[in-house]
Amino acid sequence: MGRTRTERLRSAVDALPRHARVAMLEGVRGETIVAGAYVGTGAGVCPMVAVHRRGVRTDANRFARAWDQFCGVAQGESRAATERELTTLVAMLQASLLADEHVDLRAAMAEHRAMRRERHAREAVDLAATRAEHQALARERRAREAADVGSDWLHDAPVSPGGTRRRAGLAAARRAAPRAGGPALVRG
């Protein structure tokens, strides 16, 4: 699934070196900004030219493509950036700069791992207890169904791991069923 225009711009902003983001923030606040060209016809400039005018040199391709896509400008066109576009760019630059200052990545990763361990411990399922509970409920259900049908005497034999209860129940049924003219026992 592709990222949105806003996500691509945010990623491009975050990829810029810190000194380029600082210069861009100053440039966006101090110059007329355009979308779709390096220099607009009305003396406006793209955000990367504003960065270059402040003495910072950096690769502009990724940001320039993301900025033009975010602004919805077709290749070869240019126009002044809207207030919303500029506000969004300024907010992204500020957020990116603040994130650089306040994130201790090791501490964040350790906190994330601890939260995962706690969640897994809370949500851990005791499989043996769950299986035993399921088996007990199944035995009760089968006994109820057998009582409803009238074949509960088939389930009196003890359960064994090898499945001998069924064989024992069938043997008991054969012994109890009358031979001549009695009901036929249907194997299931």
C-alpha cells in the first residue's frame, strides 16, 4: 500500500540534514515560496532554493519531488504555495526538529520492549487449562445430547487416551441389545 502525499513529504523532511531543516524553516518564513519550480515568475522560490540561499548545500531531489506532489503541481507548472501548504510544511519542519532534540532512541526501544513483554504476560493463555476446560465442556455437551436422545448409557465408560471408551460403549451396547428382533445398533 502506497503512502499518501503528506506521508511522503514528512518522510522527505525528516530525511533532510538538521541544518537544512533549520535553514528551510527560516526561508519559508522569510521568502515567497512556490511549488513546481526552483524559481517562480513572481520572484518566489521553492523551499530548497531558500535553503541554498542560506548557504546550506544538500541533495534536493527527494524533497523537491515530495513537495511538488504534496502541492499537486504537474511537471512544468509553477504557482505560489497556498497558506495551508506552507502551514503544513512549517509544522513538519518544527516537529522534525523537536523530534531530533527529545528522542533517546535506546530508551524508547527499551520502553517498547518492556511494554510488549508486559502485554504478552497479561495476554498469555494457559493452553493446558484451556484444553482441560474445553474437554470438560465437550463431555458435558455430549452427555446432555446423549440424555436427550436416550443413549446416555453409551457414555458411562471411562475416557481413556487410546479412545477405548467408544469400543467399551459399543461392546456394552451389543451385550445389552436383544439378539432376535431387537433394535439395530448403528455405528457412527
